[in-house]
Amino acid sequence: EAFNNLDANMVESITVLKDGAAAVYGARSAQGVILVKTKRGHVGKPKISYSGQFGYTDEFYRSKMMDSYNFGRTWNAIRAADPTSPYDKKNNLFQADELTAMRGLDYDLLDKYWSSGLTQKHSVSVSGGSETATYFGGISYVTQDGNLVRIDYDRWNYRAGVDVKISKWLKASMQVSGDYADKTKAY
């Protein structure tokens, strides 16, 4: 789950280790290890970066749905043809009057509830430093509207870090990161 919440703009490199190279990570590394190295500050003037993306999501093609009358007829044909069916054939088949009423019940629920959605991704970061101390900080926001009613996704990520060279042989680092996600699901 945490890997899915990473912002790609804050990742410096991804390395996949397998077999013997992964063994240093313990018994749980038998299938391999994925190492993610996040960005750090570099010596130089402050560098500010922005990345933005906008998108639109919609269906490419929708299959034609069977209408309710033909569904009822198909249901009856399948149930009547199956001799091992546990259903009571008299009570679990659509009767003629029900099939007649079903002729006027042709609607597509996707037609009613489907809508196009928008996606946005924004990321801002700043990095820099001197020979003795470097810094990196970044924040990102992702939002995605769902195509069905009441399905949305919003996420904030942040990452900050400072590396300080205390002496020729001693270096101190502090890293802070996190994310907040809000998913709205239909039930």
C-alpha cells in the first residue's frame, strides 16, 4: 500500500534485487526486494520544481446490454433446459404476464449513473544546500473523479529532509514523510 502512495516526482531511483543480492534483507526477501531511493538535496542554489498534469477519463466503448424482456426469456430457457437445477421450475421462471410487463422496463443503469471524470496531479519541490548541509522538501496533490456516482480519490504527499555534514567522518540526516488519502466508495 505504501508503494502505491509514493509520488513519482519524489523518487530518484528504483532498484529490483533478486536471489542472492536480496538475501541481506532477511528471510522475507526470498521473492526479491524493491529498493526505492527518494530524492535528497544537492549542493547548489535553491532549485524549485513544479510538475502538473490534467486528465479526462471516460468510457471508450460500452457493450449493448440485454433488455429485460430478452433477459427473462433467456432465464426461462436456461432454467427449463437444466434437469439438475435446484430451482422450483414453477416458481422460479418468469410467467407470461411478467414477461409482458418486462417489455417496457428497458433501461441501462450505466446510462443513468455514468459520468466522465477529471484527474489532476500537482507536485512542488525545493532542493539545494551548501558543502555542509543540503535539503529537499516536496509536496504533491492527486485527485481523481470516479466515473460512477460517489467514487472519488484525493491524496496529499509530503517529504522533507536535511543532511548535515558535522565533521569529515560524521554526517547527520533527518527525513520526514507522509501521505493522507481520502477515498470515497460507492456501497
